[in-house]
Amino acid sequence: MTRRVRNRNQRTVHFDIEYSNAVPRRPVGKVNIMNVKSVTDNSNSGTNILIKKKEVPSARDILNDYLESTSVHGLQYFGKTELNVGILGKILWTCTIVTSFVCLSMMIMQFLARYNNNPTNTFIKSFTAPIFQAPFPAVTICPVTPISMRKRLAILENAILPENVSRQLALDMLKYGHHITNPYAIKEFDDMDKFKALLHANKWTVSEFLKILLPCVDIFDSCSWRFERIDCSKSIKESYTSYGVCCSFNYLLEDYMDGLNEQPKLEPLNTASSGRFSGLKLVINEEYLVDSDIDLNDTLKFTNSEGMTVLIHHSYDFPGLNTDMFVLQTNHELEIAVDPQLTEKPSGMQHRGYNNTLVPICITDDENPLEYFPVYGFSNCYANCRVRIMLQVCGCLPFIYNHISKLHNIKNCGIDELPCIQRNTKLIGIMKDIENDNFSCSCRTPCANIDYDVFPNMISLTQRKGNAVVKVFMYSQSFPILITLPAADETYLLASIGGIFSLFFGSSFLSLVEIVYFLYLLCRSLF
């Protein structure tokens, strides 16, 4: 072979040193070594042909390649680079990455904890919703004053006295009958057997006895609604409350329970006007405001109070122990300005409770979990809990829950069982018994919740002697509507957590893809 041909073949095999020095070198982790051998084609040209055999990269090669090219900040300094990082530099970057990871974990935990504690935000949907869109509240009047002598004598004239009941004892039992039968009475009646005999002799139930003592048609002298006189006997009806038999205006729960399967849900009354000369006005008879038969030696005395209690609540809420209550006395006018506020929450939202379980943010009527009330509300929920406790402790329900007993075929508490309810008043009246988990009561917000902020004002009457007046009216021509929404959705959570990762590691979604791809290559090289 001539020298010229041999030199040409050598230039084909070997790099041009000058050209190689002129080309900038890219830092590489490892140069793959190729097995090169010359093969002489004996048949034709006789030139040398290169046959290359590629070596499979090791796990270390793949790791170095990932460290050099990853988008996660700081990891490049652990691969083979042109910079001489050294042991001290690697220790410094290790501490930096560990610190960033700790800070990242703390911020994510704090963010998630804050979200779990406050999963919702409440915004003002409208400041000026017209007042006629808000339901007018129910107004319940409960007499506190002992029954007058005139009323007792009229009842006793047509009543039958048992042999073991004297006339004076019968008058005393009539005087405090609404306190003796109160399920939450603070004092037990010692002669309950004689009281039972009086009821049986006249074939009275407890509720019938109380309606004879306190007929609503006699309690009110006049009634007005939206500037017009109305018939009190048609607009005000007897109702059952935690305070016994009372008289209610615009109260619809009992009627709805009586005709639950026969009629649609009735709408409460509303009004388009506001101010102290609008709304509801009730003039109360003096006879039910003052105790005209005060006896200083009365040992049976159940109360030192006189007047009426006024309860303001929603038309479908049971007037219970947690209802707003005010006291009205003779020769006074009680003005109650009502400022409604509607809070709307979307159904289906949940948050994680303290026991790490998912619970709904609010309850709709369609999701009503109450066993004994067809409409969900705070007051109904607490009353439902008290019903459960009464059934568990005494096995019956007092007369104030007659509608529930009738609807669910539950035993009524007679005079014999009534002391059981009264002795356990403390247990029944509270929302939660810390000594017994079975009595815990957990009530959540309705998805459409009307709150009534009330502003009472008591005025002395100078012209009207003996009577008392109740005025309930809307505070303003408009009311606010609030809406509660989730504090964050999936997109917000993903963006927030992604921002925290970017802050401490400079990483993104592609960084995660890089890690997955690196693990794939690593597994392929190992297995």
C-alpha cells in the first residue's frame, strides 16, 4: 500500500489534533469507550472498516446524567461539573437542600392546617335585599303570672273535686298549674298524686288542663297586623313550647307536622314595611299580667315573677330553651325591632372534623337527619336531642311534644312520669353531657339559615293602666344576604402547593416527570 493511501486511511481513523483543540468541549460524565478494530476486506478494496459496539450505561452513569441535567435547583452540584465543588461545597448544598425541604414541609402543613380549620369564606351577596323577601318571625307569648282568683273560681265552679282534695288545695293547684306541669320546673310539686286525682276526676289531660287555665282568646285584648286590626282567635293559636302551653303568631311547625303527608309546606307571613308603626301589635289583658292574690304565707309559691315571656323565632323552629326570650310586665310596652340576615351555603360541601371524619358544612331539608322534626333548624336539632334524652332516661315524652308523640306513636308522659322529666332537667336541658357520650348533641348550620337579630326596647305606658303592649316589626326596608363558598378548590390548592415547591426547590411539574423518567431508566439499568 502506498504511503499516500496509508496516510489517508490514518486520517480517517484518528482525530485531527488541531481541529479537536479548536472545538469547545462539553463536560460529560463519562466517555463511552468504543471497541475499535480494523477489518481488512480481502475481496475488494482492502480498506479498514470500523465496527462499533456500544456499552450499556450503568446506574451511576444514569444518576450522574440526571444530576447534571435536572431542573431541581442544587442537585447539579452533586454531579460531575466543570466547577470543583469539593467536599465543603457538597456539605453546604446538602444543608441547604435539607433546610429547604424542612421549610417546604412546614409551610405545606401550615397551609393545609389553616385550610382545614377555615375551609370556607363568607361574602356579602347583597346589602339591599327587599325586606318582603325575608319571612316575618313567629312571635310566641307565654304567661308567667299565677292564675287570677276570678279565673280559678270560674273553673272550680264547674269542676269535680276528689275526696282527698280540699277546695283550698284545688285553688292552689289551679293557681300554679302551668308551673306544676312544666317539664323544666325548678321545683317539684309534693302532692302530685292529688293533682293526678283532680285531673282524672274531670277527665282532663295535662294539655287540656292548661288550655282551660290559659285560653289564648282571653289573653289578648286586641291584635293588629300591618296597620290593620285582625281577629286574635284566628291569627293566634295555642302552641307547645319548652315553657308549656303558649300562644303563637305565624307559627307553622305544628300545623305542618299534623298534615305532613297531606299538605305542602306553608310559607310564613312577610311584610313590605318597616318601623315601629308596622308589623305586629298585641295588647295583653291585665288579668294575665298581675298576681292579684298575693299571699305572703303561700308555701306553694313556684315563682316570684309576673308578666309574660315573649319568644322570637322562625316559623318552623320549635320555641325551645335556646330561643330568644324577653319579659313583658304590666304598664309597659315592649318594642322588638327585628333585623333578619340570610346566609346561604351550597349543599354537598364537606370539611374534616376534629375526629378526622368528613362532615357536611350545612344541612338541607332534603338531607334532614332529625328523627322527630320534619324541618331542619338549630332549635329543632337541639329539641330533637332533648327528645332522645327524655326517651332514653324516662321512656316517654311530656305534653309539650304531643305532636311528636302522635306522629311517631310514642308514649306520653302522664302525671306519674312527669317527675322523672323534672328531676333530670339539668341533664335534659344541656347540649352535651361530658360524662356520657350518648347524650352528645352535634347540630350544624342549615344551608339556608335565617338569623333574627333583635333589638328590644321597653317603654312605660302613661295613658293605658294595667295592660301591656307588644310590638314586633322589621328594623329596616332591606336586609343583607350572605353567601358562604369554599375557601379553596382543587385548582387553588394545586397552584398554592406548586408555588411553595417552586419557592424552595425551583421545581415544577416537569421536574416530577424528570424524576419519574429517571427512576424508569434506573430500574431498566438495574434489572
